[in-house]
Amino acid sequence: MRPGTKLAVVAVAALVVVGARTTGPLGALALVPGGVVLLAALAGHTRVGTPAAVMAGMLRRLALPLLVLAAYQTLSRGPVQGLEVLLDLSGLVLLAGLVTVTTPMDRMLDTMAAAVTPLRRVPGLRAHLHPDRVALTFALALRSVDVLWDVALQARDAARARGRGRDVRALVTPTVIRAVAHARATGDALAARGLVD
Amino acid sequence: MALVGANGSGKSTLLRCLNALAAPTSGRVLLDLPGGDGRLDPARSPSRARSLVGFVFTDPDAQVVMPTPAEDVALSLRRLRLPRAERDARVHTALAHVGLAERADVPVHDLSSGQRQLLAIAAVLATGPGLLVLDEPTTLLDRRNTRLVRATVEQVQVPVVLATHDLDLAASCERVLVVDHGRVVADGLPEPTLATYRDLMDAP
């Protein structure tokens, strides 16, 4: 399957699961699309041989915001809505992960650049829109999830070593600082490679 | 050529002037490299300078941005708009040069620090720069990985300028500059120049 087709499938799946709300006329039946997407993603990963640890890693990195959102929905709207959030987001995360594990990054960059290129016909955008840089931004965004996770783990270990493992500020502040430093260093490296100005 | 000096002496700033990552506050930097069009001022032509000067930073994790070694080297070649077959061939050649051909498709996470630094070097060399600049390339590496990187750099066929605290690495270069408080205070053959550096560092 071509990368563009895979991305289109993910986009359509996202529209369907977001559009089907349990608070709407479908009620609890609106859980079905999210469940289908989740099962399809799991089946796809199984078919291509994605290790269970890798799939778990995809969800683990987003576990905290996922659980916070689900808890909020459960408390404010009820358990069905909380379950809906869990199913929808877990399924979409795994489906997007399936695309990344089955698509070489350079093919993904080619697809993203091609998808953005028609926008250069929009008046005023031609001089400012660089398709290759948009595609590179996408690739960096994917990589940044792992980078931020590693930075946060190191900040947590450092906080624990100082006996401040429960101090949110001791965790968040160095994470933010190191993330910004990493972003600046990455920008310098990309500029040195001639990929950005 | 090696640049040695204390932390904050200006080594990295001097190197960054070579590919317009930094601009000199006074004076000019001029590059006269094979493949260039005569003398080039990086501050006036940063894109051209960056196409001629390959730059390797201290931390490989900030330089390696793609999931696998092959994809990261291929990223460097995208701006050259090469046919896919030629691009793949150059990727393989670059990785083979640094001993990573067998690991072209493994996740970058599975590489050691030294291998990631070698990958950063490969990604830079793949574009055929006229000058290779390395900013403390072995500072974060253990002795074994330092030897790997050093052996790779010694085989490079283009001029090399590197900043380093590794005096053995500096001694293997043809010329050494000592940088102190933003100025070059010694310039010459490794042995006498490094002696000057040691005296500078040992001074009270």
C-alpha cells in the first residue's frame, strides 16, 4: 500500500471515530468505530510482526495524557465517554504507529512533500512554503516523541537521585530546559547539513 | 588541524564561523576549498558554505534525526535530488566507510554512542564536502569508541579541522592551534604547540 493511501486511511479513521460520539444519537453504539479501529490496528501489527513491547511502547508514551483525558471524561460525563476516549485514541495511536513501522521514512517524506506541493499555488504561499521542510518537520515531530520521553525519564531519575522524586517542578523544569536545548542543537545540526536555514 | 583550548575559549565559535553557524564579530572567514568558486565568505554565502563544509557536533543524538542509519544518511542526500539508485549506492558507500553497512536498517536506538557518532560522520561525508569540521567528536565517548572515530577521521580524504580535549588525537594532526579567550595564542607543529597548551593550562 502506498504511503499516501496509508495516511488517507488514518485520516478517514480519525474522522469516523471522532464523528461518532456516544453523546449523540448513536449512544453506546458509537463505541464500535473506535473498537474496530483498535482491533484493525492490532491485527495489522500482528500481521507485520510488530513486537508486543513495541506496541506497548507506542501506548506507554502517551499513557499519562490518555489516562488524564479518560478520567476527566469519566468524571464529567460518565464511564461510557471515558471508555470512548480510551478506545478512540488508543486505536488511532496504534494505527498511526502501524503506518510508521511499515513505511520507510524517506518514502514518508516524499509523500508529505508531494501532498504539500499543490499548496504552493495559493497566492502568497509560494515564497514561504517549502515542501521538503514541511515533510522534515513531520519526521522531526515523530522523532520528538521518543526524545521527549527519554529526556523526561532522565529528569525523573535525576530528581529521584536528589530525593525529590515527588516534586513536579524538579521533573518538569529540567525536562523543558533540556527539550529546548535539544531542539536548538538539532536545529544547528540540520542547518549545518544544509537542510534548513 | 586540531584546535585545543580551555572550555569557553572560543574553539566551537571559531569552528561555527566556518559554516556560518556563527558570524565573526570582526574580521572575515575565507574558505578556499576544492569544488568551491575561489575564496568564499561563509557569512555572505551560508548555503554555499554549508554545501562545502561538513560539520559534526559533539552530541550525536542531536544530529541523528531519522529512525535508521540508512534513512539518516539518505536525508543528507535529499537536497542533491539524486536518482534513487544513485542515492542508495551513496548511502551504502558512506555507511561501509564507517563500518556500519551491516547495521544500515537497525533502529538508531540500538547503536552505541560511538556508532551513532560514526553515523553522524557518514551522513556528513555522504554529501562529499570539501572540508570536514568536528567539534569535540570524542568527548562523550569511551576509549574504544574514541579509537573507532579517530581511525575513521584519519582515513578521510578531505582536510579536517577538529576541536578536541584529547591531546593524543591533537598530536596525530599535522597542525595545532591553541585558542584562549577568543584568540589564537599558538599555532604550529603538534609537539611544541601542545607543550604551550599544557603550560597555559597548568599556569595558576
